[in-house]
Amino acid sequence: MVVILDLVIFGVVAVGGGIVALIGFLVMLGRKITEPNKELQQKVESLKNEVKSLKDKR
């Protein structure tokens, strides 16, 4: 009886760990996908500021 209970507890912990690992992987993948967009947005903002400063110089 004790051995079966130990196996059940081990199984629950293993499934829980797998779910946590999967969620962590999906979060890292999501950040990897959205990160280039942030970099592109910063470049666009930089170029907008540069164009504005060049217009102001005229």
C-alpha cells in the first residue's frame, strides 16, 4: 500500500514538473517571438526622432 502511494505521489510531482517546464518553455518562446518587434519599434522611433530633428534644422 505504501509503495503504491509513493508511486502516485511521484507521478503527481512528475506531471506537475512537466507542466511547469512546458509553461516556462512557452513563455520563453513567446518572449523570443515578440522581442524582435520591440527592437524594430525602437528603431522606428529613433528614425522618427532623427527625421524630426532634421526638419527642425531647416
